[in-house]
Amino acid sequence: MNETPPAVEPKKNARKILFFLAKTAIAAGLIYWLIRQNRLDFSQLERLEFDAPTLSLLMAAALSVFVSVFVVAWRLKILLEYQGIRITFGRSTALTFVGAFFGTVLPGLVGGDVIKAMYICTDAPGRRPEAVAAVMVDRLIGLYALLLLGTLALGAGLVTGELAVETPILAAAPVAVGLGTACMLLLAWPRLRHSRPVQWLFSLAPRKGQNLMKALTRFVKSPRMMAQVVGLSLANHILIIMSFVTTAWALGDRLPVLAHFILNPLAMAMNAIALTPGGIGLAEGAFSILFEAAGSSNGAMIGLLGRLIAYAVFTLGGVAALLVTKSGRKAE
């Protein structure tokens, strides 16, 4: 007698569609604002000289993104195996490409994570909690390492005196990294984690946040494994930022490489904010504002062109991975 009323599911779907439309409208508004403010100038693409040097730079950007997928696949493999889910590197790579592809064609990056978790659950029946936990922590560690890279670059800029930009926004990365590190240390210390004040704080978090903390708690018990996945995440983000660097060079922008490593992580982190699908408009706006503070007016276009290059790689790789996955299942 506890059947779900038939109207509940349609209402839920309608709500999702409305949220998606609202997010799309915000993204469109942000892009329109960037264009109206001359922050996003599409004439830059028309001025691109598609000669050998320019094409080489764009190909280098695509190659950096392509290689980064294999690094992320390795990270996912380690996280899954820590949970007792055995998976080949080839399978992990295919799932990473598929997740990136659906993160490109579906609204927001979360869609790609959901699809990835579904495939893993198919490979490991009865291990859904472990699979979902690995995918959740995979995303979280990636964001943490992104801001850690920005913090390290900021420190290098301060030490060497080559800090090309001064803005209070730069403090966001080290503050976030400090809070994230404190949180992981807290979760790794059982006695403190189970204390009443900490349990009370956790109870205030939304259910998804509590689930994420529970998932992360399983992984922080192994400092060696965490060091591995953070190291791989740093390597991944170095490759992605270098793709933006070569994209900037193709557009004729000569912002110092160190400035990219300081600024890009903050702009890229906007992709994790669910205000627009995949952070579209937010990231480009952040690129524009941050690069402007460093004396470059090309930030929005660098961010947009870098995104399009990544999307092209994810689409081609994702379609290929889907075809391989389907043919493999038919062979079985």
C-alpha cells in the first residue's frame, strides 16, 4: 500500500527540466554579457592563422588533453582497487572517456560521473556503494589537487618574485586547500572524527555532503594511496593547463606560463559549480576577469577555445570507447 503516486515521477522530471532550462538561461546570459562587454571577441578566431605553427599548437593542446585522460584513468583504477573492485587499465580508460563524453553532451559534468558509476556497477555487481564512493572521491580529489596546484604555483611566484598578478582572489586557492587538508586530517583521526562537536558539524551537512564525507573517510585511512592519487591529479591538471597555455600561444597571447598555473586553477574550478551546465559561462567569465588582472584581454576566448578543444577530444574518444564497449559486450 506504499506505492509511489504516479504523479511523483513526472513532477520530478519536470523539475529537472526546469532546473536545466534555468541553468542554460544563466549560461547564455553570462556568454551574452561577456560578448557585450567585449570580453569574448569571436573575431579573434577569424584572425587565427591556420599555418603549421598554429596548427601544431592546437594539436599540442589536444594531445595534452588526450594524455590527461589516461592519467585520470590510472587514478580511477587505483581508487577502485582500493575498494576491492578489480579493473583493467584499458577498461578504466574506456570508462573515463565515456564519462568525459557524457559530461560533454549532457548538462553538467555530474552526468558523466553518473554514467561512469553505472558502468562500474555493471562490471562489479553488488558493489554499488564502493563504486559510487570511488567515483565521488575521484571527483573530489581532482578538485582538491587543482587548487593545490594553483597554491603551489602562487607560492613559487611569491618566492621567485615573478608573481604576474596581484588580486585578493588568489587567496581562494590556498584557503580552500587549507580547509580541504584539515578536513582530510580530521577524517583520518578516528578519535577526533567521532567526537561530539565534529559529529554535530557533520550532521548539519546535507545528505549528499555526509555521504561524500563517509566515502572520503574510507580512503584517507591510506596516506600512501592518497599521495598516489593526488600526485596523479596534479599531473593531470598540469597537462590540462599546458593545453590552455598552447591555446593561448595559438591566439597570440603571451601571458607567462607561471601566471597560467596561478590563474587557471581558479577559473577551471568554476566548472564544478552547478549554476550552469558544465560551468559554461562561469569558467569563461573567471578566465576573463583573472587574465584581465594579469594584463591580458584574451582570457575568455582562451577559456572557451580550450574548452572546445577538450570537448572535441572527449567526444571522439568517448564515441570510440562506447563502440569498443558495445562490441565487447556483444562478443561476450
